[in-house]
Amino acid sequence: MADLLARDATGQLSALRAKEVSAVELLKLSLARHEQTHARLNAVVAADLERALDLAKAADDLRAKGAGGPLTGLPMTIKDTFDVIGMAASSGIEALRRRKPDDAAVVAAARRAGAVIWGKTNVPVMAADWQSFNPLYGVTNNPWDRTRVPGGSSGGAAAALAAGVTALEIGSDIGGSLRVPASFCGVFSHKPTWGLVSQVGHIPPAPGTHAERDLNVVGPMARSARDLRLLLSILAEGVPAKAELADLRTLKLGLWLDGFPLDPEVRAVLEDLAGRLRAAGVEVRPISAPAPLDQLMDAYRVLLGSLVATDMPPTTQAAMRRIRGPAAIALALGARRESWAGLTRAYTASHAEWIAADEVRARLRSTMAEAFEAFDAILAPVAPTVAFPHDHKPFASRRLKTSDGAAIAYPAMLNWIALATACHLPVTTIPAGLAASGLPVGAQIIGPHGADSRTLAIAQAIDEALGGYVAPPPG
């Protein structure tokens, strides 16, 4: 029955409905895979097994009566930035783990749908890095190469998905945290239109916050595009669980590969994907940057920087001071000071600065709306490189190395993801192929504001026509 774990969530749910496997058996298979891979990956870092076993038994009882929801009996892990009953979101900080919270809104939705939630996946401190390590739970490795990062901040989630430990995950994204791990580990993710999915119960910001943070979104991660749609339909109102696939023969995509640094081996994978799409009937046309990049990045940095001080709960600021290097997002903006006070003084935007950046964003959204008059979606890189080696040096000392020997500044990880984040656009990330180094490369399918169903339909059509997820080599 171990091959059940190679199926996506939809396939596992079909096996549950057909009584090929019980919920209890499927949970035990997932736990066994976790035990087999944990020493190598450290992807799932907390568990509530007694509660999960009770949930699995209840799910089997429901199915025996012909009842249940769309996820009944499916084992599932949750990114450790979401509160779960019995497993408070730690975001890598011990003080946050000691709370006794209710489920985050999206966790409650998954639980109502019947998911058997059993574990939490690792993140960087306060979800603020493109690699996943913290003093509480340690370092998570990439299933494709243990010397490399799985991405962040949903790095544990992506590693667990790629390794077959879980079939569904819920992640979040403010600086590529859904998209980068999906690209680095070869899985799928969907960054929804801002505001589509509730953020309540996500840490950061401070526990108990109900306001929706600007830029941040919550979305599904999976091993197939159809699973993304299934989970999004549970997390957001008005999103159908199934829909017609995009017709590749009438699809028009803009291919955006210029304007920011990009490793030649990443470019080669995306160009190859474009060629395969053309062979399948898609019209793929190279385009220049769809918006003024200098304006985009200036506005994005201000919008992102305005969250630095407000994101950090007062009770965890002292803990942050003890961690080598300050919050990653702040440093990605170019901070050189190591103290939290220095960061907040230097990089917290004034209200006037935020208003000016928001005005630029509004203009950029109008520009993007015009770009989408010519294309159904834009195909773009996720990150400038493949998964990079573990690097725990202070941010200012980190560099990304390309396959041709060049060096890229670490904050360049923000570049390709900034457009959709700043403009609140939906993005479905798909596996594009393997680079010459043998590591996965992802592609962003960026759609117009509110067009989540469109990007998902395109992703599923590509997934089913060209193939998507490839399992990492054993061991």
C-alpha cells in the first residue's frame, strides 16, 4: 500500500472512497514515511498523533455511513505559522509555542472538510527567509539535495510534499513563501488574489490579530494542480472544486525572462517549457517587463518595509535579538543594523511614504490590466537560481551563485515574485522541469486580479498535458 503515498491528494481520496485503504491505515502510512525521511529532511517538526488517530477513526466511521466531507480521512500537515488546536504556531520561537490557541481560519476549514491534521512543518524565524531553519526546530533540507535549502518560508511544507510525507499543505506568501519552496522542491502552489483567503490565525502578525496584512496571502500547496483547486475551494468561498481546463490550443501566454538577474540554467528550463507549450498549441510570445521594474521594486520595498515593526509581537522581540541576524525581510531591504530597534527606525515607512507607494501600486495594477488584454497569463521565473546551499551567515554576507560562476545579491530573491505580490495578483506555480544541475525549476503563471480560476485552469491543463510533479531520487 505504500504506493498510495505516491498519489496526489485526489488519488488518495479516491482510494479512501473505494475502500482500498482506511483513514487509519493511510495515516499510519504517512507517519511511517515521516519516520523514514525525518532524519534526512526534518520537514515535519511537531505532531499530535493521539488526536490525529482519533480523527482518522472518526473519519472511517463517517465513510462507513456514507457521510463525510471532501477531505474526509486525508492525512495532512500544516505550516508552523498557522495555529492548530494542540499545536500553536511557533514561527520558530519558543515563546509562541506555549500558547493554547484555536484553529486558524484555514485550518478550521480543512478540519470541517474532514482532513486528519497530524503535524506541523518547519519554517524560518517569523516566516522571514528563503530557507527554513530556526533555533527551536533546526534545519530543513531539500529532498533533491540535502546540502541545499527547500526554500522558505513554506520550506518544510514543500519538502514534506515532495517526499510523499503529506499530500496537501497550507502555506502563506508575502515574499515568495509559497512560490520559492514550490520551485525549489518541484511541487505546486497557488498564491491567491490578496484577500481571497482568510489570514486569521497566521503568525506573524501578533496572535489574536484579525486585520488582513497587506501583501500577505494564504494558499494551497500540493503535488498536482487539481489538488490546488480542491483545497482552494475549501479555503475560499466561491471557488469551484472542479472546472473546465484551459484549452491549450487557444491559450496566449507572455513569456517574461528579462529585466532581473536569472541563472542561465533556470532560463534554459523555462525556454524549454515554452517550446513544449508551443508544440502543444499554445501561443507563447516573449515580452519585456510588463511594468516599470524600478517603480515596482521601490514601491514593493516600502510596502514590505512598513510591515517590519508591526509584524513582530512585543513578546518575541527579545527572542529575535538573541537570534543571529535580524528579520529576513528587513535585511532583504538592505538593512545593515543587527538590532531590532535599528531595523524599525531605519525601515519602517512613514504614512506618507506608504501612501505614495500605494499610489504607485495602483498605477502598476492599471498597467497590468492592460497587459492582460493581450495575454491570458504571464509565464515567468520564480527565483533567479535553483535551490541554493544552506547559508546561515548574516543576510548582508549572503550571495547566490549561478551555474556560470556569477554572484547575485541575496535580496534578488524578491525580484521575480514582487510584481504579483505588490499588485495583489494570483499566481499558480508549476514544476517547469529539471535544470542541468538536476534540481527542480518552477514557473509562475501570473493572472489578472481575481482570475484565480484562470491560472489554476491553465496550470491543470499544462500539468495533464505535459506532466508536472516528479519525485526526488530515493534517499
